[in-house]
Amino acid sequence: MKGLGMYIPTFADVEAAAVRIAPHVHRTPVLTSRFLNGLTGAELFFKCENLQKAGAFKARGASNAVFGLTEAQAARGVATHSSGNHGTCLSYAAGRRGIPCTVVMPRTAPQAKKDAVRGYGGRVVECEPSTSSREAVFAEVVAETGAEFVHPYNDPRVIAGQGTCSLELIADVPELDAVIAPIGGGGMISGTCLALSHVAQGVKIYAAEPEQADDAFRSFRAGHIIADDAPETVADGLKVPLKELTWHFVRSHVTDILTASEEEIVEAMKLIWKRMKIVMEPSSAVPLATILKNPDLFRGQRVGVIITGGNVDLDKLPWMRG
Amino acid sequence: MKGLGMYIPTFADVEAAAVRIAPHVHRTPVLTSRFLNGLTGAELFFKCENLQKAGAFKARGASNAVFGLTEAQAARGVATHSSGNHGTCLSYAAGRRGIPCTVVMPRTAPQAKKDAVRGYGGRVVECEPSTSSREAVFAEVVAETGAEFVHPYNDPRVIAGQGTCSLELIADVPELDAVIAPIGGGGMISGTCLALSHVAQGVKIYAAEPEQADDAFRSFRAGHIIADDAPETVADGLKVPLKELTWHFVRSHVTDILTASEEEIVEAMKLIWKRMKIVMEPSSAVPLATILKNPDLFRGQRVGVIITGGNVDLDKLPWMRG
């Protein structure tokens, strides 16, 4: 913990999270596809967090943070900045506990994302689409409400919550050789590292990232965090950089980080929609894209694949562009 | 049976089908959505045949027909005419038994449908897009191969097979007030009538149909089969008319037939994709569309909703048209 300046969650925190969030999240199903097994030569086990409450695994971390608050903290509510699933999921969790939730979002964020936060009872406060505006507006919100800040991923409560996903996966599918999940800020991967390094130490952990937002890939090779400014990728959940806490887990426990092109991601996404009949986000297709790209790495292996979320704009599917 | 000229399947046939097809089909899950329950005021239980083998409930009827053949019959193979899920599913079932399957299809049928038949090992024989050409070509195929004709729905083996779906539904969700399924030729509805009239007699059975292909609705009111010539609807699995055997079940057991407009069907389809994160066909959305249209009929009721299939062209989603 020295030098990190933050509490590093332990396996006991994951176990506590599992108990704490159980009434508020789904134990999501694990699906398989004979077709995709044939195509990859691997045995794939898809952990379907797209079927999670509020449509994403982030309901786990958000619920763990919200339901771990004292009554006094809870009365002041929670706040975050996120134009993605974390904002929606924090609003969901706060709504379940009946406490206020404020999400700071650029005014340019998609209407659907604002509606989703409001749909669960949260308040959206708009900022300009710049880091300085976001920070200023967020500081105002916290000063005014005293709300507890729940970071989308660089938060021990959030990471411990995300760890419950792999805990379920390994319970449902013993004897996995590897688990692969997308990496953006690294919350899911960190939770996976935390859980598996205790209950399934031999299991390799792969992170999958878009080539066009490969900051984690380059950080992993460089040995220190590299953050890019506003990368562009269809996998829009994966644009954010690693932070100190997630970097701690990534550097210590991840076997490798694999990347895929935009085209490969979209192709994998269509393949999953078509063959598995599930709606998931582009971000969730990155793992399959990298498996298809690295067949020798996965052939003959039993691989857990985390489908991270299902919140996609049906009117703007990536293969409809142009 | 008098006057019908065909064997009418019995509940014993459904029970036999359940045993016969068990190794070849999925026991599909039943999903629920708190959001859709809130929206409709009903408790909805979605039986997900979009997750069935080959992507549709028709794998049940086709498997029952194929695996019920004698060795001598099986050696000559099976044949059908279908540009929809039945052709794909018959090919799937024949592939599982390792026997020949021929599907006669208009040359204008979507390439994806031809590919799907071939993907499971079946042979596609093309005809002109007219009834006379189809009948002539089909007669040739049968004369040449001696193949067993498996009609898409007007076949006792097929209806008994489809009946296994509701049998599973009622076992998983006891105390249903109603079951609703789409109606085209009436195979699924007939199987549902056959199963439920034996194991759950109090359960109301609703059939849901597109307004633009409402021949079953009008038949039900007129008291005799009305067949339309080439109706046009986004719910392309529901264009075919009732036949003698399915009409027998519809007239005797169906509580009512409800209809929905094209717009209502597409809206219900998007709603299911968005909130339940599953990929299903426009035809499968017709039941929810009619539930939303008739709230008083379903409010407070426990309703089984059969999602019939998930084979949709991702490049031509109905809300992308125009």
C-alpha cells in the first residue's frame, strides 16, 4: 500500500461485496455457443453482464459503494462524473437505497445516457465538454451536497464490487484456463485480478483493448501509466486511461493485453449478436475480436469471456455508419 | 378426426416428442423484465426460443419429425419448401441425424436464408417465386429422392414438437393466467393449445398477429379459414395462412386473436432489444405489441410470452428502413 496513497482492496472486500450487493444485482448467466467454439477452437464461456441490472457490470461496483455507506454518508448522497454506464449504474444503486445521486455529464453527451440516469431517479448536472469545466462543476456539486464521490473505477469499493463477477464465473465454470475482459480504466480487470488471484491462481488473465485506444497496452509494455487524450473508438466504454489503483492490479496480475482493430471489433460484435442472439455493446466484443485474432493462444483452452454491458444505441449501430 | 383427413396429434404425442427431441434442442430459459412488467402492469414471462438451436422454436417440430422417421424413411431424407426458419431448422435436425435434407426456396429468397440451410448441411433447390413453380420443383425433388415431406406447420409431428415449448414454460412458471404467441400458419399456437389443454386447462391462449397479415384474426371471426395472397408485414414469419390441422386447434382452443400495426410491432421489438438485451425477430415482438395495446386485458395477470425466434438480418433492421 505504500506509495499508492490509496487503500488497496483485498479478497475479503470482494467477499463482503458479494454479500452486500446480492439483493441488488443479478447473478448473470453464462452462455456458450457451439458455433463460436467451432470457429475459435476454444471452449468459450460468456459471462453475460449485458443482462445485469441497468445493463452493465458496473451495477456491481456502484451497488457495493452505495450500500457500504454509513447512514450519515448515505443521507448526503453520491456523485460521479460519467457519461457512460457508471453514471447509470450509480443512479440505479442510489435509487435502490433511496438516496440522492448526482451525475455530472458534458452537455454534449447522448440524450439516451442522460435519460438513463434520470430513469433511475438520479440528477444530471451538465458541464462543458472539457476536463476543466467538468472538474469545476463537479467540485460545486460536492461542495453543495456533501455527496460521496464514487469514481467509475479508481475506487477500492468499485473494484471489490466488480470482482464479484469473476467470482461467480469461476464458481459456475470450474477449471478455466483463462479469463478475458475488455480494458478501459481497468475496473473490471482489476476486480478480476483481485478475485482470481485468490480463488484460481493458475488462471491466466487477458485484457482486450481497441488498437485505437491502446493506452493500457502501451502502459503494460512501458511499465508505467500512459494516458491518451481523447482517443476515438467504436468501443466507447474503453476510452478512459488507467489510474493508480487499477494500474496496480494490471501490472501485477495481467498475463497480457491484446488489441483488435475497429473492423475486427465490429465483426466480432455482429457475430455475437447473430449467433448468440444477445444485444451487447461494442466494448464487449473486443475480447472475442482478440481471441479470433490470436487463435493459437486460445485453441484448446477453456476461456471465460466477460460481456461487460448491453447499453447500445439501437439507432446508431456501428455497422450502420457511413 | 372425421372430416379432417389428417391425423390429429394428441397430448401423448407431445410427451413422446419431449423425450425424442431432448438430446437435440435446448430447454430454453424464461426471462423477465421488471421494466416491462411496470410498463404493462402484468407479470410477463418470456420463453426465449430465439435462444433455441438454429435460432427458432421450429427446431422442436423439425427434430420431432426427423427423429421419428424409421431407418428406411430416414435413408431417403426429408424435404420441405420454406424460405424461413423451418427450412433452416429441418436442415439442422437432418444434420443431427446425418440424413439428407432438401429445401425448395424461391431464387429471390435472402442469401442469408440459403446460407443458413447449407450451413447445417442441407441442400437448397431454387424455384421461381410462384406457387406453381414451387409445387412443380418440390414434386420433382420428392420424385427423385423419395424424401419425406415435412410441412412447416400443417403436420402432426411438427405440431406435437412445437407443443413441447409450452410444456416447458408451464413447468417453469406455474400458475400462469395466459400464454400468448405469434400466429402465422399456426404451428406454435396449435402446439400450445395441444399442450395446455391437457396440463393447464384454465390458462387462456392468445394468438398475436400483424394487422397487415390478419388472416387468422379474420378466420377466427368468420368461423372458416381465410387465406390472403402475399400479405406484406415486417413480421415476415407470419405471412402464411392457417391450414386444416392448425385451424382445428385454433378454432377449438384459442381465447382470442389480437392484432398490432407495423409501427407497434417495431416499437415493441426495439423495447425488447433495449430492455432485455436479446436479439429476436419482428414476428416475436407481435405478442408484446398486442399486450401494450390491450392493457386492460393483461393487467395483473401472469402471462407467458413466447419469443419464437432470433434469426434477423442485422443489416436490415426494421427501424433502419427508409
